[in-house]
Amino acid sequence: MMDMFPVLRVLGILVMAFSLAMGLPLAVSLWTRDGIWHVYPLAMGATFMAGAWLWWRLRHFRHELQPRHGVMLVSLVWLLLPLSAALPLMLTGHHVGRSMSFTHAYFEAVSGLTTSGATVLSGLDTLPVSINVWRTFLQWMGGMGILILAVAVLPLLGVGGSQLFKAEAAGPLKDSKLTPRMTGTAKGLWGVYALFSVTCGLAFWLGGMKPLDALMHMFATVSLGGLSSYDASFGQFQSPLLEAICIFFMLVASCNFALYFVAFRKGHWRGFWGDPELRATLFALIGGGLLVSLLLWAKGVYAPLDALRHGMFNTVSMATTTGFATVDFLAWPVFAPVFMLLLSGVATSAGSTGGGIKMVRMLILVKQARREMNRLVHPRAVQPVCLGGGVVDNRVIFSVLAFMLVYGGTVFGLSMVMLLTDLDPVTAFSVVLASVNCAGPGLGSVGPASNFSVLTDFQIWICTLAMLLGRLEILSFMALLTPSFWRR
């Protein structure tokens, strides 16, 4: 048990730091006079005191964090911070006469922090504006990763920062350093993220959004989260210009932020465009959008320009795991929504703010399959798996194979649990797949014209678990359940 004390001490610091984030919706509430400003000091105080108590009791345990500590801390952060994030939602619900159960509030908080974009709330247009700011701000904090931010700005985490960075970062290739120290890498990644965020917010504002709308939809776009402040989602604006701006920044955010960091640092973009994962990601997103647009035009659903507009936006939105919608795409030919949902599993890069399997894993799997087929013909040939001009280590290949096995087992297992609750097969499979991929809307009764409030509390808890597993990339969380993890 004492082995966890250094982890819990750092967790206390993070909880205290997280409480300060509620200052943004508090300021918005005071500025807009939406009548619920007093909710935030209560939630902020309760969160800060809980973190302070935990840190004070364990302040003497300053051991260096080991790899297993990083896994423990990441899992605890993603399990426990939504408890604090849910407090303003629950307190506001009681104040405005729209009480929210703990199940729904925790789901909403998890959906925000994991950038899933699923919601159980209706009447978003009439919610106090500060609550919508809080919901969307959660996505922005979770987009690049709360612990990567902590490594960047909290000197107390400098010693064990590399373990946190590796446990938090998405994708199979986590050991490459962009700077000599992990704190520098974390600051660089968050610097790029902040630059894109400011640029996106200004573009939305200049494109016709009101300032707060631009802020909230910037949070949801660069994080690839997709939570909106309107029931009609991005369709509220009915603006081709804003949709084009959103498509551009969704494409930007779906690529590896490390590539941007290196390109800005070196002052040239040759290595950026030469990255095979980036090319595959953009090809999948743009090619997928054009394919769906062509289908909508060929089937007579829309005229050519409308088909291109709606097909590109909604496909890129779903495939990047953002989850914005401008129309009810379940009314399209059935191939389109199914294709878009499946694309959400693979069409973002490792190191991006998107969810899913990540494109680099798919590239490694394809190359490994090709190697095995060649071995059938030339069994003695030495044929290493190469990616981006380098040889992929066999340990990485085994890690990818293990991840894919656990990913498939998780989707299948949770889908079967959903079927046990008498949910129809289309909704059961799609809601689990959308949750594990952190993609937002699914098919069936949880499509873009509806939300997750149609599910029972038990089904919502299954979706909550699926979102957490997807954000933790499954293996990190599963490792906690193995006996070997707890052996010192």
C-alpha cells in the first residue's frame, strides 16, 4: 500500500490544480450574469480541499515515480477527476430545476475529459452559458492530456515526468524524445496546441460566430471532442464558411502534434510532409469524405455542391472522432454512416487529439501482414517491417498485435453486455464502438438527432467504462488488473 503513497501525493497536487480550472466558467458566469456563479466556488472549494488533504497527509513521500507509478497515476486521474468535473453539473441542475443524477453527471464529465463528445443533455440552447463553457473546456483540457500539461507546468513533477508522459501519450511509439527533457517536450506540444487553439477561435469569430460560441466550438474542434452548446450541434450555424474552417482545423488536429513541434522548431516542413502516418491519415479523411460525397450525389440525396459540403464535413467530423453533425446522417444510404463510424477507429494519428486505434498501428499491421504473406513464398528471407525509413522493432509489433486483440475483445465483450440489456444490435454495437473510439454519436437510437439519454443507467455506465478504456488505450488500464503489476 505504501508503494502508492507517492502516486497519491502527486494526485493530490493535480486535483488542487484542476480545481483552478473552474475559474473560467466562474468568470463567464459573472460576466454573462447567468445566475449560477455561486456553484463554482462551492465545487472549486470542495475539489481543492480534497486535493490539499491528500497532498498534506502524504507530503513526505517524494520517491521518484517509476513506470508502474505512471500507469497508476494516469488511471486514477482519468477515474477521479471526472468526479470533480461533475460537481458543477450536479449543483447547477438542482439550481435551475433540471436535476442531473450522479450517473449522468459523471458520464457527461467523462465524455468531456476523454473528448468523446457524447451527451445525455437536451435543451443545450437554454442551459446557463457558463455550464456550456465548462463542458466544452473539459474537452480542451483532455485533448492534449491533463498529465502532459502537468509535466509541462508543475515543477514538482519534473523528476518522474517521463513516466507520466509515456503513460499518458497515445500510440505505440512513446519513447522518442523531441527535447532532452520531457518537460520541454510537454511544453512544446502544449505550445503548438495553444497556438492552433487561438488561431481556430479567431477564425470562428471572424467567420461570423459570437465570441463565446467561437470559444466553445474552438474548444470542441481542436480537441476533436465535438460537444456543442446547441442541440443542433454545428448545424446551428448553417454556414459553409464556418464548416470549411472547422474541417480545416479538424484535419490539423488529427495529425501528430510532434510533427508540428519539430517543423516549427527546425523552421522547415520537409519531414512533416514525408511522414507516412500523416499522409495515410489525410488520405483516409479526405478520401473518405470525397467517397461519401460522391455516394450522396450518385444516390440523389443532394445536389453536387451540397453533397460535397455535407459529405465532407460529417465524414471528417466522425472519422476524426470529433462528432459534430450538421444533418441527421442516419437518413443517408446505410453505407455512409457505417463507413463513417468504422473510419473513426483508424483515421487519426498517434500524438493527435483524436481517439481510436491510431493510423500508425494500422500501417504496422498491414506491413506485418504483408511480411507474413511474403514468408509463405520466401520462408528464409529477412524482411524487416519498415516505417518512415526506419525498422520497426519487433517489440512494437507485438505490442500492436496485443493492443488489437484487447481492442477487439473489449468491443465484442461490451457489445454482448449491451445485448444482454435488450438493446437492439445496431445501437448496442455502435454505441460501444463510438465510446471506445471516443467518437460521440453512434447509430440506431443514439444517432446525431438523438443523444445517450435514451439509454438506461446501467447502459450509460457501460459506455462510461468504454470511454475510459478508449482514452487509456485499454492496455494501461488492463495492466492494473494483472497480479504481476502489483508485485514489487
